[in-house]
Amino acid sequence: MADNTQKISYHAGEAKGQAQEKASNMMDRAGNAAQSAKESMQEAGEQVRAKAQGAVEGVKNATGMNK
């Protein structure tokens, strides 16, 4: 009986360790996805800012304010 209980306990511990490892991997993937999204948004923001600056320069040139 003790032998069977030990096996069950061992397998329960093994399953718990595997679940913790899977959870850790999922958290790493989620963190990586969040970082990638943040970088993409920063890049998009920089592109918008550059286009807006270009538009401002275009208006200045068209109105003669850039002289």
C-alpha cells in the first residue's frame, strides 16, 4: 500500500512540475508578445510623427514660412 501511495505522490509531483513549466513558458511567450507589440506601436508612432513633421514642413514651404 505504501508503495502505491508513493507512486501516486511521485506522479502528482511530476504533473505539478510539468504544469508549472508549461505555465512559465506561456508567461514567457506572453511577455515576448507584449514586448513585440510595444515595439511595433513605438515604430508606428515614430512613423506618424515623421509624417506629421513632413506635412508641417510642406505647409511651411507652401506658405513661404520656411524662408
